[in-house]
Amino acid sequence: MLVSSKVIKESGIQFGTSGARGLVSQFTAHTCAAFTHAFIDSIKNQFNFTQVAIAIDNRPSSPLMAKACAKALQQLGLDVLYYGVVPTPALAYAAMQDSIPAIMITGSHIPFDRNGLKFYRPDGEISKVDEQAILNANVEFETFSELPELEINIKAAKVYIERYTSLFDPSLLVGKRIGIYEHSSAGRDLYTDIFLALGAETIALERSDEFIPIDTEAVTESDKIKAKKWSELYHLDFIFSTDGDGDRPLVADENGDWLRGDVLGLLCANALHIDVLAVPVSCNTAIESSGLFSHVSRTKIGSPYVIAEFEQLTKEYSSFAGFEANGGFLLGSDVIVNKNLLKALPTRDAVLPALMLLAASSNKKISQLVNSLPQRITHSNRIQNFATEKSYAIITKAKEQPDCFLTQLGFSEVTVASIDTTDGLRFTLTNDDIIHFRPSGNAPELRCYAESGSIEQAQYLVNYALQQVQLINITD
């Protein structure tokens, strides 16, 4: 017999900002089973269910992990609904409608040699409290050697497509040419159907048989060049893509310029007539200065923290949503769109913000909508393979001596006006520029976010800060 907490601890896998993440080599069949047993144990006294839904992304390691999770569910006498490769929000939405738990096998945007597990209770994404319950559960289960074969059910894909096509007139996108950057996205076989159903002409771009770790917060220079070329070559009005599991959007305007995720979220929330927002501290301050929302709550980075804030907002407000700098949009309350009910989906979603932006731009160019906002420009990037321990040591020292740290980075002409330690270390400088360091919750990476009045300055702040922080000797 194995014990879930012992297996999980020995694996070295921990929860990050969204789900349990680790190396593929750490996600053995018994580790996946341990997480599954612990997850079910953590919710079994709160909900009644006989089925659990499972879906995967396109990573090579995901099918076997799904089978291991399914084996654990079979050990518990539960039926498995296997939805195959679909976006994470499609799985979450289908499971919520059926009031059953769900498990998504995905590493989102991180490299293919890593993977992860996302867990959903019947009422939505798990919280940080739930994560601790999973890690600490002591469930005994039997070892196994054989894994079950899984038959794909198309329900999740079907209801996800209907969720959005039912909101609009079929002629909404007539005359629009939309490029779909497919790469290895889990939703690449669904997106064309959605846009076609609404009248658009679609062009499939660069499908890949190999997993591509698209990070919507750190768009590569090659992807920036591609978007420009595609837009000109195919005369596109819009380019749509996502990260690996389809919960973070990556969209480009008519010029092939990728939109920052928090700008997209702001425009989506406004188009939905959302009253109140919960957003991570890393998001653009144009959210507040736009004056479009009656209240904005700032949280730590990660969808569980945004969702936790929803629990507070629901006590006072009837219309609320959230989004992240990566573009994932979380609909916290039911809303009405074109006299149609759109049910809450409190997990990251990529399709809703894209469609609401297209609907809002029916009489305007997307670039005009973006330019109508307060011009605070954000940029971000990361140092990969940067030890998490070193990141935390640097940030701890910087909190103690912020101006000294700023000087070490080479920014000697300004000083620190204020500090926000909600998540990592966020400096607002005396010239209103913002520099924010934060260790990634999913991988050994140090992220840097910056905000300024121009894209050139924001990029400079990020690139120079990341260059200089690598030179800091934390023993000094």
C-alpha cells in the first residue's frame, strides 16, 4: 500500500500559481494517482458525485498521466469522463455544468519536459486551502502496473463552442479575416469552428506536431515578427492564439501587434459592462486610471488568489470579473450579453476576451480601442533556469534596502517612491515608472514586470533590470 502524502512529498512536486507543476520524470504513474486520491479525499465530504472528468493538453507526457489519474479514480469506484485534448476552460465549464470534479493534465506554458495537474471542484477551481488539503491528505491506495484505455467523449468541446456561439448573431464576424496561430494549443481544433460559426474567414497558421511552450506574458521576438508578416501577407483583421492549455489568450490587432493580456482584459471587462474587478498586482495601472470600474481589488499573482477575492466581492457586488497580465479572463458572476445569459466561469479563459474585443471593434479598429485607454505601457520577461532560492534571497535583501538595490541595478537617477510586497517586490519610482520582480511559481525563473509611459522605456526597464540582477552577489 502507498500513502498519498508520502508519495507526493517524495516526488518533490509542489503547487505553483495555478496547479501542481514539476518535471515529467517526477510525475510517475503512482505520483499522479496519489494526487488524484488526495484530491478526491479533500472534497468527498463536501460534494456528491459518481463521475470525474479528465482532459489533457498536447504534451507527449499527458496521455499517460491521464491514464494514471483514471486508474486512481477507478480504484475509488468512480466513473471517468475523458474529454481528450481540449482547452482547460472547456473542461472546467463542462464539469461545472454537470456538478462534477475535474482534472486537467497540463503544464500550461512551461517547457515540454515539465507537466502539471489542475484540479476543479464541482463548483470551480480549487483554492489555496484546497491545495494544502491535497498535500496533507493521508490516503492509502494500492500499487498498480496496468493502465486503462480511455475513450474520448466530445461533450466538453461541444458545450464550450456553444457557450460562445450562442451569444452572438451568426453574422457578427462577417467580413473579418482571422488568423489562428495553432502551434500545439489544446484548443486548436475548436477555435476555427467558433470563428466560422460567427461568420469569419479563418486562416490556420503554423500548426506544430511538437509541443511549443508559448508564454503569453513573454512573447518571443520571433512570434512578434511572425504576427507582423502574417497580418500583411493575409490581410488579417485579427490574430488569435493561446498558451498550451488554452486558458491564456494571445491576440494581435489589425497591424499584427500583440496586445498585452491586461489591456485585453480591461477592454473585455468594459465590453461586458463589468462593475468590479479583481486583478493581480502585476496588471497595468490603466485599469484604475481608466475610470471604467467602480472598484478594483489587487491580489497576489495566480488565478486562485483572484478567485479567493471573488468570494469577498460577491458579498457586496453583483457584477464582477478578473483577469491577469497573461490575458486569462475569469468571469466571476453571471452576465447578460446581447440579452443572452453567460454563466460565470471562474477560471482562466482565452476565448471570451477575444470575442468581446472583436464585438467591441465592429465599428472601430482594435488599435483605436487600445489607443483610447490611458497610455501606461507594460512589458515583462524572465530569466530562465534561475534558482528560486537565489530569487527569494535577492528580493529579501532588496526589501531591506530598496534604494541600495535600485543603485545596484544601475538606476541611480531615480529613487523609490513606494513599495508593494503583495507578491514579490514592486517598486514605484519617483518618475512614475514601475519595476516588479517576482520568482515564478511554476519553474526556476525570475520574472520582471515594468510599466512606463512608452513601450521603449518599459522594455528597457525589464531588459536592463534582468541583466543587472544576474550580477548581484547576494552575499554582499
